[in-house]
Amino acid sequence: MNANTASRKLLSLICIIGGAALIIASLVLDVMGDGAPAYGFRGAMLVVGIVALLFGLYLFPTLKYHRRLIYIIFLFPLLFTFAVTVIIPLCLGIFYSFTDWTGIQYTQFVGFGNYISMFQDPQFIWSILITFVFVVINMILVNLIAFLLALLCTNGIKGDGFFRAAYFLPNLIGGIVLGYIWQFVFNNVLINLTKTSWLVQTPTAMTAIVVVYIWQYAGYIMLLYITGLTQVPKDVLEAAQIDGANARQTLFQVKIPMIASTFTICTFLTLTSAFKQFDVNLALTGGTGSVANFMGKYLTSGTQMLALNIYNTAVSKNNYALGQAKAVLFFIILACVSLIQVRISNAKEVEL
């Protein structure tokens, strides 16, 4: 190793170690709050640390890994954005869930106190239960209706382009606006037929949320099924027709097995979207609704699903630490259910 290479390697190591130290220090200062010394310089320290780390990686004298390091540097803007918006907030959120965080700062650790409190709250348990029921019902109905609409729009009927646009149009309306539109419909139009508003009683109010969600989301899922159905090779369909297969046999034995991956994607999207339902729930019912007796208590938020419960806990009740603990549990539930669903769907794909 010549002197030039040795000095370059030394400079590279200094930049890498110094950059990593500055990044860690800036994150520690951010967690400690404005009472820490040099708190106002944490942003500059983070930027300088990142630049020094990348510069040190670039200078590192190796031909074997140099191209890989260049790739990392070019991918860094995307990776940095993902880390700042997803990874770091997730880690901080988990940390804050074990404290008495007020949304601005924390004063002490409370351990699992927030998690114990949320499982002792009947309203939170109720929100989990109705969210799971809502997810199961919508995952079945949305995919069933969307698939039937896709079959209709790929059946060669006249004006199929108009029907596709019409079915997809509700998905373009924001959830808050959609909720207020349907609130007017239930309270001022359908009330003439039913003599009472659907939004008065908890069971009918939940039914109303299901109806609005299906009306909004089925058109989007329909387009995915249309894409899958139109990609089925025509020669396969012609071969099935020559073999004497009728429409029902062609559907269940040819089309559905060949678009199994589309079913996996659609069920995954429907499941995650239904779990995260917030805007329609907020605008349509606001989470209101009475439950006479649940865990020995009378509830006044019978239609409050999990996402809205977390929002009300953190923002409306100004209990950010408890809300963050609920959000962490929500993330774990959603991740586990999504992984299980994808695994089961992939196994079904292999069977088909």
C-alpha cells in the first residue's frame, strides 16, 4: 500500500466515523429535547454528518465495492426520505409510547403503563372489535362486487368505457367530502323511505359506513380486476370454448385461476384500506353511537373504529402518549394480519 492510498484510507475512515458520530449525536439531541446543550445545532449536525459519511464512503480506496458504494450514494435521497418519514418516526413513536409524552416533550418513563391503560379501556376494545368486523365484511363485499363489475365491463357490452368511468368516479371524491354527502343522503333523502335515519342507531350506522365504503372503493378494485381479466390469453379462452366449456366453467376453471395474483393484490389493498378507515368514519358519524353494555360500561362512541379512536385519544383528549401506544399496537396488528393474508393468498395461488 503506497502513502497516497494509506492517507486516502485514513481520511475516509475519519469522515465515516465522524459522520456517523454526528448523525447519532443529532438524533440523541432531538430525543433529549430543547433542554440539551447544542440542541439548536442538531439539524446542521445531521446534514454535515450525512455528507461526511457519504464522502468517506466515496473516498474509501477499494475497487471491489466502489461501484456498490456509488449505487448507495445515488439511492441515498430515496433511502433518506424513507428513513426520515417512516423509519425514524416509527422508532421514535415506539420510544414515546413508553413515556408520558405530551406531543412536545416527555418528563419520565412510564414503562408499559400506557399499554396497560389502553387494554383497560372498554371503548378501545370495542373499537378493535368493530374494526375487525368492518374489515372482514368489506374485504368480502368489496372484492365480490368489484369482481362482478369487472366481469360486466369486460363482457363486451356497449358503453363499457362509460360504466368503468362511472363506477370508478366515487373513488376520486375525498373521504371527508364523501362522508358529508352521504350524511345528507341518509338524514334528508333516505329518511323519507325508512322513516328514521340510518345514523341514529349503532348497527344501522355501521351498515351505513359499510355501504359508503363499498360505494367509494369498489370502483378502484374493479379496475384491477379488469386489468387481470383482460390479460388472460385469448387462445386459452378459445381452447376452453373448443373443448366445450360453458361460461361458468370458463370463469371458475380458467379465468379465476389465471388471475390469482390479482386476487392477492386486491384482497391486500382492501384489507389494509379497511383497517385504516378514518375519513369516512369521521365525517359520516364522528364515531357516535350508543352501546348499552360492553365490559360493564355504557359507551357513547359505538361507531368509533380504531384509527378514529387513536386520533381522538391523541388530539381530542390531548393524551399523545396513550395515543402513540395505541398506534404502535395498530401497526403490529396491521402488519401481522397483512402478512398472514398475503401468505394465505400466495398458497392459494400455488394451489390454483
